[in-house]
Amino acid sequence: NADAAMYRAKELGKNNCQFYAQEMNASLEEKLALMEGLRRAVDDKQLRLLYQPKVDLASGQVFGVEALIRWQHPERGMVRPDLFIPLAEESGMIVAIGEWVLREACRQARDWQDAGLPPISMSVNVSPRQFDDRRLVARVAAALAEAGLEPGWLELEVTESLIMRDVQQAVDKMRELEGMGIALSIDDFGTGYSSLAALKSFPISRLKIDKSFVRDLAHSADDQAIARAIISLSHQLQMRVIAEGVETEQQRAFLTQYGCDEMQGYLFSKPVPPEDIGAMLARSAHDTKG
Ligand code: C2E
Ligand code: MG
Ligand code: MG
Ligand code: MG
């Protein structure tokens, strides 16, 4: 943090102090510039969604996609969500951005259905500030109604840390969403601090094994143990379990062997534009018919 950096800088002498001060200004300036740009991004149509297929292991079929946001910045090119989502969260802009994501994702899901493609589930990431918004449930309902999408096709992904901050409040809101017919899943599972006792009170249909446990699955006995534990926990709690970040055949084989239900990762497809998903669904519908 800034105080610690200044303290360190003072200890190192004047030149270094200036160096640290400059560095801090640069990153603050950078942050402000990005935030300023982000404010216009929705209206200027610089945001778009890519979709990454989720594959069911038993059938080998794409049963859903996750919507992943991209910001096409006029000067910087593509800005990664890991960089701007935290800024949007910090500034509160995530509420407006998140609403755009919800509406766009629901509209897209409905478009595929209207094109006669086999219906799939649409997952949307929801960040803490967006979840806390008093109007979240109304916004979700409006996005579904506007698109004419049945709630059963929408899934919201929340993180462990989000739901564990205030368990009762999160349970209440999630029950409300579940009551509307929307599915809920826990993203990046294993990286936060879940109370296992609390976990069973949430209306969750699916846990997502974080990709940090998948990456070294072929070699790390620890990661193997963690992945197996999450698979078993999910099934004990009557939930489905999906692994994210699956890149290799070895990872797929291990996860299959231990009963993981679903997978998502570069092995199947990276996040792609909507046309590519449409083509993928059309192919699979054709293959199924024979
Ligand atoms: P996430 O929800 O955990 O999404 C998974 C991330 O892993 C995505 O990064 C995806 O592109 C990446 N990924 C997928 N398969 C693989 C793989 O095989 N290997 C590796 N190394 N990575 C893989 P992305 O798209 O950069 O998104 C990063 C994070 O930004 C997301 O993590 C999510 O937390 C957040 N995010 C993305 N879109 C939205 C959004 O619309 N709203 C909110 N609130 N957050 C979003
Ligand atoms: Mg996610
Ligand atoms: Mg994730
Ligand atoms: Mg993640």
C-alpha cells in the first residue's frame, strides 16, 4: 500500500523516494484513465461478450456456455477483464456493466433458440457489488422478460468469498433467484474460505473447480486430492461439478476417472464470438440426428 511504499522510499533516500512517488502516480493515473474510459464504454458499444462452451462428459455435448466480457478499447486494444472488472467493481460501474452483460447474454441465448438451435444454458458472472445491489433480482427478471428467455436457461456464477461475507443475506437473495427458476453456481471453488456448514444452506446446483487446481493435475498429488475432494463434496451435496481450465487430455482423463460431470477449457474451446457457438450447436444438432 501507499504508506508502506512511502516508508520504504524514505528509508532508501530521496532519489528512490521520487522514483516510488512517480510509480504510484503512474499507476493511479492509469487507473483513473481506464475508469474514465470505462464510463463511456457501455454507451460507445466498446464492450462485447465471448462465449466459452461447457461440455457434459457423459454425452460429450455442449450443454451451456459462459459469457465472458471483453473491452475493445479505442487506443489500447483489448483490455482483459482481470484488469477492468476490479476497477468497475471499485467504482460501482459494475452495476451498469453487469446489467448490460445480463441483457446481452439473455438476448443471445434467445437468439440461438429462435434460430432453431438446441437450447443451452447461459452462465453469467456476478460480482459482489452487483450481487449486493438491491435491484439485482428485478434487473435479472427484466433482462429475462425483455429477451423472452425462460429463467431455467440462465445460470449466475458467484464466488465463495461473495456468499460467505454475509451468509444469511446471500442465502435469502439466492433463494429468491432460485424461486424464479434461475440456476446458481459457485465459481473458482477451493480458492476462498467456504464454511462447509453454510454451503449446504445455499440453493446451488453446481460447483466449479478453480483452474488453479486443474493446471498441474497430471503431476501434483495435492491438486489431485483437492480435485477429488471437491468432486466428492459436490456429489454428497447433490450438486453437479464442473472443472474450469481443462487444457490437456491428461487432465480430462483424470477428471473423468474421478467422476467430474462437466468441463470447460481450451481443450474443448477458448471463449469465442457468438457466431462460432451457433455453428458448433448446429453441427452437434446435425450429428445427433445422424
Ligand atoms: P472466471 O469466471 O473464473 O472465468 C474463467 C476464466 O478462465 C476466463 O478468463 C476464461 O477465458 C479463462 N479460461 C477458460 N478456459 C481456460 C483454459 O483452459 N486455460 C486457461 N488458462 N484459462 C482459461 P477471462 O475471460 O479473462 O475472465 C477472467 C475473469 O473475469 C472471470 O473469471 C470472471 O471472474 C471475470 N469476468 C469475466 N466476464 C465477466 C462479466 O461479464 N462480469 C463479471 N462480473 N465478471 C466477469
Ligand atoms: Mg465464471
Ligand atoms: Mg472461474
Ligand atoms: Mg477463475
